[in-house]
Amino acid sequence: MKHISLIVPDGQSNLSTLACLIGSYEIFTKANEHWEEKGNTPLFKVELTGISEKSEVYGLFSVKPQVHIRSVAQTDLIIIPSLVRNYEEALEGNQLFIDWITRQYRNGAEVASMCTGAF
């Protein structure tokens, strides 16, 4: 089973971040459900992965990670959603993620991004 970590950035969320996270989570979860309905075992373990208890989106919504990065020793795929456009601020606020993503990549994880998450 492939382990997929969807990054919930700390303090750097906008509405497109929320759309990326929800969309990705839903796609992989629905794929699993469809696969299981055919009598197969799940293909993916999908988790919203964060460094804090929740991430605020414009003070309107909050996203609660399911797991902290400390509890994810090994993952197969990391998906980085869109970020706010102040990339220097995003880097400062998410240094723990950067170190974790680097370690995971060196251990064989693939890293993908959506939209401004590429930066």
C-alpha cells in the first residue's frame, strides 16, 4: 500500500490550498473505495500531514492535520498544495516541513506539488 502525505502548511494557507487538499484527499479516497468495492485491498493510505494542530485559512476555515510529521517515519508520496505568494514567509514558517521533506526524499519518497506549491 502506498502512503500518501498531503502537506497542511502552517500559517500559509489560502482558499486554493484548501481546494488542493480536499480535492487530492477526495480523489485518492474515492479511488480506494472504488477499488475495495471490487474486492481488492486499498491502494493508498492518505493522510493530511502537518506540524501544528490546525492551519487557518483567512480566519474563515481551519484544516486539522490527521498526523504530525513526527509520526510519519516513511512515506511514498508527498503532495505540497498551493501556498500564499509570500514564499520567503512560507519558508520561514514551515522549516520543519522542508527538513522532513528532504529526509523523506532521500529515503525514496516522491514529491509532487500543485500550483504555487512548486515554489
